[in-house]
Amino acid sequence: MTQPAMQLQNVKKTIGSKPIIKGLDFDIYPGEVFGFLGPNGAGKTTTIRMMVGLMKMSEGDVFIEGKSVSQDFKSAIRHVGGIVENPEMYPFMSGWKNLLHYSRMMPGVSKERIEEVVKLVGLENRIKQKVGKYSLGMRQRLGIAQALLHRPSVLILDEPTNGLDPSGIREIRSYIRRMAEEEQVAVIVSSHILSEMEMMCDRIGIIKNGELITIQTVNEALQESNLKEVFVDATPQEQAKPLLQEFTESEVKSDQNGLYVTLTRENIPVLVRKLVENDIEVFSVSIHRSTLEDKFLDLIGEGAIE
């Protein structure tokens, strides 16, 4: 059994008499990308700050490679790299000089290691340019390279795609996946872009009002029930609608595009046959695929902060 890179054990935070974080327990493993999700104010940032010792825990502990953050902070934190939003760099220096300057603060980072992380994040061609000329995506990649220099076991990225355009988001997503696999680093990603988290993460943990309400693999989270939301484009609509209604207990909805009905998977071909037998012209039938956003909203509800 693989040992967890990071373990949270009954982590609590109370401010005054108000419990902010209410006993978090979960493990994160080498080589996985773990998505940490929750609405604003749910406690994500507070939890991340406690993970890296920037905020004291009221109770419980965090272990990084078996070392306690509260009891042996120095030994634990040496295994962590991280970026919180946009990484700060010296704009008048090249990317290479920024990394070289940073490497001098950490023991055992060789020039070969700097070259290795530059290659890993795909900055070989631009690393000698001044950072002031970098795009936001390039600065994010340089920040990830910096965070990886000392070979951390855990990499924490808070909103790593913030402010990036679609191609920048896609690049960062592929580098995060590559790093997890090639460096066998446990990557913790906190983000609001749920479609990105769906493509990037192996598992997700959802926090609401300071409590962890679920941890699932992304595939489990997206496994759909047998009930499907089905769109039917058929003419004439007014004759098709009562036929659809026979197959469901919920109301059949319609708009100018077509009809929407909730069915079991087995009933879809039966419905199509019935429409055709009744001389209804069927142009298309499509199933709405469940997304991480649907799952997230199901679990936290609308206006979830109490």
C-alpha cells in the first residue's frame, strides 16, 4: 500500500467561539492530482494555510511524509512546494536567473535540477528572457518550476489558472498532470473552474461550511444514475409531448428547440419506437452528460454558505 504524501487528521480551526473548520480527515497520495473544491467562504484557503503552517490549527494535525506540521514544522515543510495565485518574480531578471537566485536559498539544488524543471514546464526556449516580457501563462509555469526545484513530495496550487486565457489554462493543466506522473508528486489544486478540475484531477474533495462532505474519484463523481435527462427534437411537438409524458412521472418541458424529459436508459429506444409508430418525425435524441459542476451544485446546493 502506498504511503500518503500528506495526511490531515481531525484538523479543526476555531476563531473566538466560532468553528471555521470542523474536523477534516483525508489523505493525499504520491502521483495524484487532488482537487479541493468548495464555494467561497467554505474554508478552502483556511485549510490550505493550516496545511503549510501559515495558520495555527486549533486541534488535530497535518503530516507531510510522516512529519508533523505542528510538532516538527521544519522537517515537514521542506517536502512542500506551492503557488498561491500569481507567483511573484523579479521582472528585470531572466527566468533562469530567478530560478538560480531562488535555488541558492535551498540546499542541494543543482544546475542540472534547474534545467530539469525548466524542461518539465516547457520553458527551454524562453528561460533566458526577462520575466517582465513573459505572458501570465509563462509566469505561472515559471512559478511551478520554482516550486518544484527542491523535489517536494506535495505541491499546493491555489487557483493556478487564474487570469489565464483558454490556451494558457490548457497548458497549465497538461503540465500539472505531467508533473504528478513524472515527479510522483502529490498535487493539491484549489480552483473555481470546475470543467478544468474535471479534466485535471484524479480525486476531488468538496468542503462546505468547514466540513468535508465528500471525497470521490472524478469517475465516481460523474457516474450517472440510471435516470437520464433526454432532449428530443421531434415534430409535431404538441402530439409528441403527451407520448413522452407516458414514460415519466416528472413534467415534460418544452421550448422552441424541442422537448426535455427524464427517463431511464432502457426506456429511450422504447420511446423512439412509440414516436415513430405514431407518425412523429424524430430528428434527434440526445442525453445530457452529467458534469462535475452538476455534481458540485447537487452536493452544496445553491447559496450554500450558512
